[in-house]
Amino acid sequence: MPEKLLILGGTSEAYKLAEFLNTQLSPQKINFVSSLAGTTNEPKPPAGEFRTGGFGGLKGLKNFLVQEKISLLVDATHPFAEKISKNAHLAATALGLPFLRLTRPPWVRHNDDQWIEVSSVENAVKYLTYVYKKTGTLFPIRSIFLTTGNKELELFRKFTKCKFLIRTVEVPELASKWPEAVFLQDRGPFTLENEIKLLNQHEISLLVTKNSGGNSTYAKIEAARKLKIPVLMVRRPEMNPALFCCTVTEVADWINQHCSNNDNLAGKPVSENRQ
Ligand SMILES: NC(=O)c1ccc[n+]([C@@H]2O[C@H](COP(=O)([O-])OP(=O)(O)OC[C@H]3O[C@@H](n4cnc5c(N)ncnc54)[C@H](OP(=O)(O)O)[C@@H]3O)[C@@H](O)[C@H]2O)c1
């Protein structure tokens, strides 16, 4: 029987993994299915088989894994997708499934970066509230570039004396109720040149972002550095300790280790598959 892998996706890493497996794997050895949360309209379909929508919590995920005879689980969700990652780890542990987290490394602070690090979006709001109370205004924070995603945007509305430029992949519901804010719908990759232009055009004095990592949206961090703009950086949530890797080829190595015979997915020794 070939192994059956579930990829929990919604990230560029998950798309790359599905593409890789679809083109490189031998179906006698492994089948795979990708899973999307279904939170975005018209998401790009990943290569190969996929399903969409929540599982119905931990119990639902466990049922799915059993019913679909999943034998390997890769959590390739976003580093801030806390709930599904927790459930995936718990379900794999309970069922004794080999489990791997595919995640991009976090951005690392550069000497010239002015980062104020906080542990959650709520704490980013608390920090701004503290500055506001202390000074009676958010001055010198006049104009905030907010890139923390659609969730939790509401929390920032109370800073009425501040201008907001809010960039999201999808227009949030809140956009129609918050006419003072400028909403920008766009997805990476972004260039440094354009990010500098954007920050200048909107006279941004603070960037608020999650430490998502990856190259696609890193240009805003570089732009802030060049323009000496502080960054309110939301640190990643703590995840359950689990085996993790950062590249698709490492996942392929891991799959090879768990497949019953000794042929590699792409018919090459594992070491040659490393980047
Ligand atoms: N959080 C971010 O900043 C961010 C950024 C970019 C992309 N994403 C992607 O967007 C999706 C949702 O993110 P989130 O932060 O809302 O996640 P979350 O808070 O961890 O998950 C919320 C619920 O959405 C469902 N879900 C999440 N990912 C799923 C998947 N890949 N397949 C099936 N169901 C899934 C699960 O529902 P049930 O409990 O019913 O199973 C989960 O409990 C994730 O797939 C993530 O990779 C998130």
C-alpha cells in the first residue's frame, strides 16, 4: 500500500510542496492530498488532489485522518495559524502518525532595524494604547502601515487620531465601516522600490506587522530600515515542539525515510535532493 500524506496548506510553501510531489513522486509509493481552510474567495488550487474547509476541530481532524487512511502529516500552514497547527500536532500524536512542520524561518532583526517586539497583535494594540496614554497622542506616530492580516483589525480602530494604511490579500468586511482608513488589496511578492514609494506616499511613521518570515513580503522590512521607520513586530506564537524543516526537499527526505522501500521519490539519493 502506498503511503498517504495530508498537507495542511494555505501558504506558498504548501503550494511548492504539492507541486513538487505532483511532478516528482512515484504514485506507487505515496499519494497526497492538500487541505485549504477556505477562508479566501477563489483560492488558487494546489497541484494534485485537494479539499477545502475546516475539519470540525480536533475530533473532526482525527476522524478525517482515520477515514482517509492518512499515514503521514505535514503542517505547512502559516506560522501564525495557531489553532490548526495545535490540532494537527495533537491529532498526529494521538494517532501515532509521523508529523512534520514545514515553516519558513522568521525574519531576523538587522542592526539598523528599529523593532519594538510584542508577543501578539493584542499586545501591539496595548503598546500603542500605552504610548497614547503617556503622551496624550500617538505623535510622532501619525500614519500607520498595518499588514497583520484581516483578523483583529477592529482592535486598531480606537486610534482615531491616526491615519491607517491597511494592506490585506482580501478586502476585509471592516473596510466599508472604516472610511477614514485607506485599504489596499494586494499580495506579494513586493519590491523594495515600490515599498519605499508606498511608505513615502502615505508618510508612514510606523509599520505594524507579524514576523511571518519569507522573501515575498520582506521588502517592507527593508524599506522601513532604509527610511528609519520603526516596526512594531508581532513575534510568532509558541507552537508545540515538533520536528520541523524549512524546505520542500527536506520534506521529500523525510517522506523517503518513512516510505517502506528504499527507492527515493525522484529516484535519486536523498542527499542529492538537498538544496
Ligand atoms: N494567520 C495568518 O496570519 C495567515 C496568513 C496567511 C495564510 N494563512 C492561512 O490561512 C489559513 C487560516 O489561517 P488562520 O490563522 O485562520 O488559522 P487558525 O486560526 O489556526 O485556524 C482556524 C480554523 O481554520 C481551519 N483551518 C485552518 N487551516 C486549515 C487548513 N489548512 N485546512 C483545513 N482547515 C483549516 C480549522 O478549522 P477546524 O477547527 O474546523 O478544523 C482551524 O481551527 C491557514 O491555512 C493558514 O495557512 C494564515
